Amino acid sequence: MRSIKVGVLGFQGAIEEHVDITRRALKEAGLSGEVNVVRRLEEVEVLDGLIIPGGESTVIGSMMERTGIMDYLRRTRGKFPVFGTCAGMIVLSRKVKDRVLGDTNQPTAGILDVSVERNSFGRQGDSFETELEIPAIGGLYRGVFIRAPIILDVGSEVEVLCRLNGRIVAVQQEKIMATAFHPELTDDPRIHIFFIKKIISD
């Protein structure tokens, strides 16, 4: 089997944590490959899959627009595997609103057919961890929520992977995947293994 290249977008967020757990996921999946931090379009264009970490979604989106990465995601919509966590989920979505401010005009790729509410669980001090039921990865998973968004509605091609108290916190659509929580801040690589399987699937 060929070696695969996974990139972690290096603008903001728990970048090294994503790198570390993705390397572990590759190893546990029995695959060869490399995981690197990427910031430029030419680095993204040679990847087999891209992970977009958390942070400030407006800043990340602006940087993606400025570097041409956002347009690349739009052009390769659904064919290029992308995994967004927290703010990464926001920048992939088609529409964003803020829990307090209402609709936002921030740049998004619009390739994931969902609308998202930012900061839906509150501010930094309202961060929490909880058990999630995610059948696609084999059951219970410890979710870390930090200023987390939620998905308000999904398009017909979007599959809901997980809900928390009825609210959607993880989805997939073709080769795109997104979570409201931070799997890179756990010691459980199953979410990243699930994404890697998207990369190698036909």
C-alpha cells in the first residue's frame, strides 16, 4: 500500500497535538505515511488529506483565503479528504451564526452542507468533557468541548455521526468530516483513524 501524506493546517490551534495523534493513528491502522504542518497552498496541493484545527475561525478563514487554500478546497469539493475540528468545522460550513451576535459574514469554504452556531456552549470558562456515543468508531468516546460550536441543520448528503443532548456535534459528507469537539486533546486515536480510512477509501 502506498504511503500517504496528511497535513495539519498550521495557523492556529492544537497543531502539534493533531500531528502526534495522526501519526499514532497511522501506526495503529498499520499504514505508512507522513504527517506535517502545512501553511502554504503548494504544501496542501500534494497532500492526501488535510486537518484543520481549532482556534479563531475568523482568523483561520482569513488566512485560508489569503493563501489560496480556501479556494483549493472549493475546487476539490468532496474529492479531497478534509477533517475540521471546532473552528475547523466552522470554516468548512456553508453558513455561520454566532450565539450572541447572530449571522456572521466570515469567510468559509462552504463545502460542508451544514449551518453552524459559534460558541454554542459558551465561553472558555464553560469548557467541559463528556462521554459521547459514536457508533461509527465503535461506541463511547470522551469528547473535549472548548468554546465549541454546534451544527444547527444539515443537508441531505450529510450523515450525522454524533449528537450531544440532541445537538449535532459530528458529521461526515463524502470525504469531509467535522467535529465540534477536540479529538486531538484525548489519548484516543479512533476519530483520526476514521478520517484516515476516508483518505485511503476509493
